Amino acid sequence: MTGNPHLPIGIFDSGVGGLTVLKAVRERLPGESLIYLGDTARLPYGTKSAQTVAAYALEATRKLVSYGIKALLVADNTSSAHALDDLRAAFPGLPVVGVVEPGAAAAAAASARGRIVVIATESAVQAGTYPRAILHSRPHAQVTQLPCPLFVSMVEEGLVDGPIAEQIARHYLDPLFSGPDSADCLLLGCTHFPALAPLFRRLLGRDVAVVDSASTTAMVLEDLLSLRNLKAEGGAATVRYLATDAPERFARVSKVFVPWIIKEAEVESIDLG
């Protein structure tokens, strides 16, 4: 963990969904090399205890550090909710960025009336990190959290539009986005959910802001790298993909999250030990 701007940025997620964050980082920082680790052997994190999530996050970070990284981006919302303090304590020389605070700040700014719905995993909802972060930016906001586990399965099966996806989305969202006191902002608190953003925008209409934390997180990462004098200057940027299980499925599901093709041969199978 040296202050070497030529080292890659490490990104980890419980699975493949964090590729939405990797995509935002590539768009924002095209000169940066990246190492992405998907803990596909132990997903989903969203149904596990805070202690288990923190332990998994520490193991994933330790593996990325062993490859040599200059900064860590925790793309997994559940890990961002439960493990950031532990990671910063365990790796004090490593800049660490999560997705919760950037997403919360973006939602607080995007909401016209301060009525915000956060959809996330069960574990992230239980942590209560999103409401705390939103209220820090906008103290009088009204925040409602909603665990939406079916959305994760839908996205991984490629059901991001059509009658089935629409019916399930309406099941979750209609009660919160109808009537005179309805919410006016939807914060996507899971890396899988941006794949459903076009569906959400169509169902909820123009008066509801749909906020994805990926682009805001990439901005925060850029600011941190600049502050630490760690931005890459020139050179050929590379992307490396690591998975703890089923690299063929990683490659297949990745097409839901990124517009480029990731081949199975490009996904390295690793063991966190």
C-alpha cells in the first residue's frame, strides 16, 4: 500500500453487480487500471449478518492488497454499510471509498420535496446506514427503506424489462409512489438495481428522480485520488477480473451490467482462503 499513482485501483463486490460501479469509474477515470474482485462463491451478502459481511470484506480487501493497489472502492452496498470502518482500521494507509455516502448525498440533492425511498438488500436496510447518511446531508428528509430481494434474482436472470419485471417492480414500488404524499426520489441501494433503472423511470414518471450511486461514487474517488496525488498520469489502463467461483457465470451475467464483452478466459478464479 504505497502512494504509487501507477498502481491499480481495487474494486470489490459480493458478485457481478459491482461492474456498474466499475463502468462508472472507467468512464470517469479512463487512465486508471482496475482490479475487480467478485466474491461469487459467497453471494449474496445482503442476507448475511453484519459480522459475516465485515469478515468477508476484510478477506476480499486483503486479497486485493496482495496484488498491489493504491485505493479501494467498495462497490458492494452491504459491505459499504457494515465494513468501511473495519477496512480503514485494518489498512490505515489505503484510501477507501464506499458507495453509501456518495449515493445518499446524490439522493438528498435530487429529491424535490425530501421524500426519499431507498431500495436495498435486507442486511443494508437493517444497518440503517442510508437513512443516517441522507439525513446528514438533508436533516428534514423523510426516508423510507425497502428490502427488495427479488430484484437481485431478476437482474441475474436478465429480467430487466417485460411483464414479469414490471409486475414485481409495481409490487414493491406502487404503495410508496402513489397518492398525494408519495415519494419523489428512488435511491438504488444495490449494485444490481441500476440494470432496472430504465424500467423504474418508465413506471415512476418524470416527477420521480431515480438515483444510482455509481457515477457519484466515481466522482468521490477521483477527488480522493487527486487529494492524495494518486491519479494516474498516462500509460495504458488495464482491467483485471477476479472471481471466487464460477468464472463462466461471471462472464455470462456481466453483459447485464456493462456494454463490453467479458470472456470467460478473462475471469481469473481465485481462493480467498
